[in-house]
Amino acid sequence: MWSTHGTVWAVYRLHPDPDETGEGEEMVQGTYVPAAVREQLLGRVTHLVRSLSGAPRLFGLCAQVDPGEVAMAMVDGVDPDAAQLTPDGVHPWVESVEAALSVLEYQEMHRRTLWLAVPLKAEGRGLNVSAAAGAVWAELSTSLGMRAKPVHRDEVASYQEQAAQVEAQLSGAIPLRPARPAEVVWMVQHAIHRGLAEPLLADAEASGLYGGQVRGGTLRSPSYAELGQVRIAEGGTGPTSDEDLEVVDRRKSARGRAKQGAKSSPLVRRWLEVETQQGTGFQAHLALAECPPAVAADSADLFAQLEVLEYPVDYVIDLTLVEAEKAKAQVQRKRTELVDQADQYDARPTGMPSSLLQAAKDLGELDARLSRTSVEVEVQSVTSLTVWGPTVELCDARARSLAALLGKLDYRAVRPTGLQEALFTLALPATVRPQAVKEFTQHQLSEDWAMGGAFTTIEIGDPNGQLIGFDLDCGTARPVMINLANAPRSDASASFGIVADPGGGKSVMEKLLTIGVVDRGERAICIDRTPLKEWATFARSAATGRCQIIDVVDAELSIDPLRIFAGHPQASHYALSYLTLQMVIGPMSSQGGVLHRAVEMAAASAQPSMRLVLDAVEQIAGQGGSLGDTAASLRTMLDIVAHNPLAAMIFDPALPVVRLDQHMTSDLIVFTTTGLTLPPKEAFGNIEVLHQQPLEALIGRAVLYLIAAISRQVAFSDANRFCALAADELWWLTNSAEGSALVSEFLHDGRKHGAGLIAAAQDEEELGPDRGLMAYRALGRITDKKRARRALEFIGLDPDNKELVELVTTKLSPVRRGPNGTPLKNNPRAGEVLLTGPRMNTGRIKVAIPPVTRIADSIKTTPEETTATRSPRHAAPGAAHRPAGTRLEKEGAR
């Protein structure tokens, strides 16, 4: 960028999204960061600051987010022809998107974007003269109505070479890319549209407009006249609301005149009125006038903590970087001045004030740190904070709130009268820092300044997918999305583990994730062990006409492996494995040999079935001899199992068989296992104890193996269509060898087959020994501190952090009660969890049930809450949801 002041700037977008080709590093950070990661990020920022030189400028701008952007992110990647339509003939995902739009309408939403502008030095006398001449001509050409001085091709090439050198110096510290011309124009448009509906950054990111080209040996740029006109007035020009007009008309008393005079005083009207063609917005600019001499490391990230406020805050930091040697000379000069002051105070009876001793101590520490390494730099910064609103009252209230809050944190922020326009100019790219703001310069070393968190961006969840909830670590509405189906395509695991106490929201979150997968056109299989058959009820309501319920106890369909997999080699394998598990015999024993022979005979028949296995065993028994005696004893045991009602779905040939090419084409398949039990975990290590288990437990173990085989076959059959396996209370599976094998296979091989596991448990150890392979992890309320520490370690946080332990045990979805101790039917704090994604960005969110009747009416499991008392949750993130454990909240942020 060539400025009217003769300076040429290179502008960069920090923490950009990967480009269209997938190139470029993507690094996001959640609210809760482990100490080791925090140290690594601090080192990167410190390295970046030390790599800079001159007077760069950092912009932390809050880009306005439109609900339509969220809707576009929700439909991104959805195949309109993949999902079965609802009974109303519409795509099921349309309802969820429209519901999200209704929730997000009128919500104030923004996303933090970071930009770095670096002034480039003119090399050679020719460029210096050209820059000076260009600056002078820019002043004259405006008044004369003439064109600006053109930029020559050689000058463009020289500055491009310098910009490449700057990029090379900054590489490896923080991901960045050159800003696009339309994005730089957006920065200007954002500055003048604060408090109004502003142009969307998403449009600028995809726009190829406003770029210049070298033609005819000079740089040619497009006209920017269509950007419109703007009027800027410090303090405004008169009454700004109906109340002001009423006060003007009501000048009848001395008190009224005094009130109006105070309102019209320029000392009171410390804001900027910005009028555009779209309307008038009001901005208040605060300058950071004083920083505390020392601050705790865990609460020093001032700029990151601005995200918890209920309104967006822009910040601009104008930096002047001073090399260590020059900074040491300045420190020595200040120490000399202190010695002179000390000599003067010695002559006074009161003696030397303690502030001089503290100043001398601080200067000594500063000198020692500057001498520690030659690459150290001193950061001299001028920081401007900006709030805004559509009305004067709202803008002024936000400015007062921010100043008061910073004051409680030992930071002094002032709204200088008469300097609002100067601070506004500072927030524009490629402008010279006004001399008047120099008095607000703060002096810090690079590491101390880096701890302020100015380079921090916070993002929870995935860039697109289903709207799972809202970020509670953000004061305004910030949607959180999850896209499980896209994880395998991004070379990440799609498995999701949820840990929480009973009533902590595990089942609700699991059902939301499952129906989100199904409604977006993918598939899901659920194993429902609950006596209420809650997943079957939910499936019939949320996926009417698109689900298949397979009740393995009240058998209506057969899961006979010889019938399901007829003609496939795995049919005999699954049948034999089922029978050896059912009979608790070894496949290499004499009984196992009889079963193997009988299964082969049944599989070779014209219409194979498990009932024919019994006939084959009886046929072998009729042959006599030792083999016949073994077959006879087997036949007796098989009759006991085959005539048990719980095994009808295996041995009843009259039942219609589950067909993988028919029933399994349903988007949502639910296996209900109510009535089946499993042997205790201790029984698998002792064959004698296993033999003594009740028949229903042995049948349950064998049937679970078949369910696992069918689920595996369906989930892994089409790698191009994602399939999720949902299992609530996973201990029921991981306590058995067969269930553990199914969980392990999904965790190890699910990614390459386009499949993932959605599992919930009350203890993270119940998720199985391979739980570390889960890329998505959620942690709800756990009141037991020992289990809470293990769960914190599971999601990647410090288990010994007392504040985090307190957060999990007392502040996540706390139990709320109404009058007389009665439970609240609609607990406003329900659904709060800590969420970690594949990018290891952890934050606190509130899971939101979408206001879609078919989903909201059957998703909850709270007792005594019938359909008549349930209502769709319009889960808009209110201002009451604030993150716990942050310093701003402890200081009383409002």
C-alpha cells in the first residue's frame, strides 16, 4: 500500500484459514490451553516481535458475522441428494438450518481477525526522493483535483522484494499470508461502519476486486470512489435522540438548562459520530494510558480476555521496536536521572520517597534482562481500544464499562477529549501515527508484551458442520459447529467421546450429534440398551420414515448370520464364532470341531440357517462313537438356547431376515437390546465363573457379537458415505471382549473406512483402553474430584489445575432448583460442557437443542417430563452465559 504520507506498507492476515488448495498452516487456539502449549505460543509471539523492526502496527478487528454466513457454513459439504426426504418432502437438514437462522436472528455476532501492517524501508536515494515527492504531490493533488503521482515499475519490484524478505523473517512464528486488496478495503469499511450493518469480511475474503496492476511501466489502481462518502464529527453535532430533543424543548428551569448544557459540553461528548450513506454510528476510542508494573502470568492475556465482554472491542497497537543496545542506553540515562533526583531529595527533611527506590529496582531488572541476550527488543506501544453502538447511550455505556473494568485490573484507559478522531485515524491501515497520541506510549520488553495475548484468536469446534451449541467463553453469540463426517476426509479420527455424571447431558449431546449426521445425508447405527428404549423412541420421532428399529428381544426380524450373509465366506465364520461364544467352548476343542462341521453342512444347504445347524449336530450324533457322543451333548445344550425366547432372532427360521440391501439402507438403524445382559467383566478371566453365568447373560454376549458384526459390515461397506456408531453408557460394551473389540476396531480403522464412534460414559476409563484415539472429546459435570482430574487429562488439560477441577465439579451445568427445592424443568445452565476438537482447541460451550419439533420433543430423558411439558429450546446464547475461571469475570465483568 502506498500512503499519502510517502510510506509504503505491507499488510498481512494473521491466522488465516487454509487457502483453496489446502496449502498454508492452520493454527487455532481454544480458551483453555495447557501450560506447555501456552509457553510454546508465547515463544512464537516473542520470536515474531523480535523479528520485526521499525514501527509495525497490529489490528485486532471484530468482523461482523451475519446469520446467513452461519447457514452457509452449515450447508457446506451437504449433498442434497444423499439424505432421504422427510414425510413433508423436504431435505431434513433444511429444518435445522432454518431453525438456526431463527435463533441467530438479531443476535450480535462477531469473529476476531488479526492483521499486521509493516512499513517497508526505501532502499536507495532514488526511492527516498520518490517517496518524499509522492507525499508532497499527494497533498497538492487533492486540492488541485489532479491525479496522484504514479508509481514506477522499478519501485513496485523493489518493495515487493522487501515484502518477501519480511515474510521470510516472520515465517515459523505465526501463520500469515498477504492480505487481499478487498480485505484491506474491508478494514477501512469496518472502521467507518461500526455501529451499523457493515460489509461482510466473508465477501471480501472471496473477492478479487480492488487489486492494482502494473501497466505501461506504472502501477494502475482501480477507483475507490464507489466506497461512498463519510462525515466524521468529534462529539457529534447536536441532539442525537428523541430524549435529547425533548430536553432542548424543555428549557424552562435552571436545572433543565444545566442538564442540557452538561450534555452539550465537549468534555462530556467523548465519542465520534460517523455518518455514512447507510446511517450514523457512534464510536468511542480509549487509549491505554497506564499498565501495571507486574501481573500474574495466568491473567496477563488482557487482549484475549476481551472476548468475554458482552460487546465487541477492536484494538489497534502501534509498535515502535527499539534494539537492545539502544534500549540499554535509554535505561542508563534514566538511572542517571534517578541518581540526580535522589541527591536532591537527600537535602529535604522528608528524605527520598519509596517510589524512587522501586523505580531504581525496576530499571535494574530491565537492564539485566536487556543484557541477557542481544536479540531482545523493547516494545514501545500505543494501544487504542474501540467500542461502538447504534446510539450514543449504548456507545457511551460500553466505553464507561470497559474503562471501569480495566481499572479494576490495574490498567488505566482514558477517553481523551479532542483526540477521538486521532485515535480513529490510528485504526486505519497505512496511516501515520498522530503526534498527539504519543503521550500514551507504554514501554515493555518483548516477552512481557507478548504475554498480553494480542496475537490470540479463539475458535471452538470445526469451521463448518452442524450447529451443536454456543461458545460460553465469548460474551456475544458465537456458534460452535461440529462436522464429524469431514474428519476422515481431513485425515483425522471422527470418533467422539463424552464423559459426564448422570444428568450431565451425555445422551442429549450424543443424540444431537447422531441426528446431525443423519440429517446431513450420512448414516448412523445405534445400540440401545436402555429399558425405556429411548433411542428407538428418538429415532421414530426425529427420523420418521428414515429409520429402522431392530428389536433383538421382541424379535420381528432375524439376525441369523447364515441367512444375512448367505453366499459370503464370512457367513460360516460369524455363525461359528457366535456358537462358540454362546456355548462357552473353545473353537479348537472337540465340541468346537463338531460345531465347525455342523456349520459347514448348514451353510452348504440350499437355504442355510442356524436352525439347520441343530439338525446337522443331530445328524452327527446319530453316527455314534466319541464324535457322536460329543454331538449329542452339544445338541442338548443347543436345544436349551434355541428354545429360549431371547434367542428367537437367531434360531427362528419363520422370522423375516434383516437384509443389508434393504433395512440397512435406512439412514438411521437402532438395535434395541432391552432384556439382554452381559456377564460381569470378572467372568471373562475365569472360565468356571463364565460357565456359571445365567443363560440370558450368555445369550446377550453372543448376540452382541452378531450386532457388532452387522454394524461393522454396514459401517465399513461404503467409505464414501460416512457412518457413525452411537453407543450410550459405553461400559456395557467395553466390559465384554466382544464389545471392546467393536469399539477398538472403530477407533483404529474407522477413519480409513469413513466411520466413527460416538460414545458416552460416566467415567473416562469406561471408554476403553483406546480412548486416546478419539479426536473429539467432551467433558460435562463430574462432582467427584478424582474422576474429574482423569477426565480433564482425557480432554488434554492439566488435571492438577485447581480452577479447572472446580469448574468441572461445580460450575458445569450446576443443578438448579426452583421454589421449595423443586427441580427446574428447563434448567438454563443445562448442557454446559468442555469441548475439544481434532485441532486441540478446547473451550466451554452450551449444547443447544434446535427448535425443531421432531428433535426437541423426544431428545430428553429427564423423568416426569412428558411430551406435553417439553418445548423446543430456542437456545440463543444470552448475556447470562459467561465463562468461568477468567480474570475478567472475577473482577465483575458485565
